[in-house]
Amino acid sequence: MSLLALYHLVGATTLLLLAALLLLGLSLQLGWRRSAARWPHHLLYFLVTAGTLIAAGLAGLVGKPWWPAALLVLLLLGMSRTRPGRPAHWRLALVVGAGWVGAALYGW
């Protein structure tokens, strides 16, 4: 598998994981299965952050713009500064989601 194909695979997988993370976060926000969904939410957050960091590295290796993914890593790491369930948390999550879509369109 070429590095470019791996870059696309990591990006697509991370986008899908981010969609799952946002949907799970929405379900937590709405109060559905709050106790059962906390650890999967944290696992998905870790996988999305790691996937974004890997995508930034692969983008640099294949000559694509790496800085959008690096900025998204910083935003993702900033999630811990916001309290879950508060408006700042879900607003930052939406910014990360929109940023990922924009970064994918820009760097694909």
C-alpha cells in the first residue's frame, strides 16, 4: 500500500470515527444511556486524536498540507479544557467536526 493510499485510509477512517464520536456525544448530551456511553466516548476521542495526528504526519510525508490536521490536534487537545455537557464542549466539538471536513476537502 502506498503512503498516499494509507493517508486516504487514515483520513477516511478518522472521519468515520469522528462522526461516531459526535453522534455518541449528542446521545450523551440528550441523556440517552449516559452511564454506558462514557468509556466508548473517551475511546473514540483517543482514536480520533491519534488518527488526526497520524494523518498530519502522513500528509507531510506525501506532500499534502499537514498544518490543518496539526491545528485540529490542538483543538482536540483543547477539549479537555471544556466541561462535558456544557455549551463550550459541544461547540468546540462542532468546530472540530467542521474543521475535519474542511481539512479533508482542502488536503485530499
